[in-house]
Amino acid sequence: MNIEQRFLQKAVTDKNYISFTYNNKKLQKVKPLKLIKKEDKYLIQTQSDVYEFDKMSKIKILKERF
């Protein structure tokens, strides 16, 4: 688990919103629910969808909580 994944895990436990870019689409104020490791890949389960960590970029942990 690298440092970005650790920050995402902390955002999940602290219930902070995140924003990131996924396949050149910018997503803002997303609720992360779980960080899942499946077959050597990390997945982020959110309220609306599941995203592959490898395809995410420009990840930001927001101060706002849900």
C-alpha cells in the first residue's frame, strides 16, 4: 500500500470527501465508503460507483466531512 492509498484509507475512516480525476473526467465531492484490494488491484467503493485506483489521478482529500 503506497502513501496515496494510505491517505485514501484515512479519508474513508474519517469520512472525508475526496475529489479526483478518473479517465480524464473530474469528479468532485465524492463519498468514499471502502478501499478494497482485489486480485492485486485496489478499488475505491463510493456511494455511486466503484473506481480502480490505477486509473485515478490528482487525488485530493477534502476537509469537509459527511
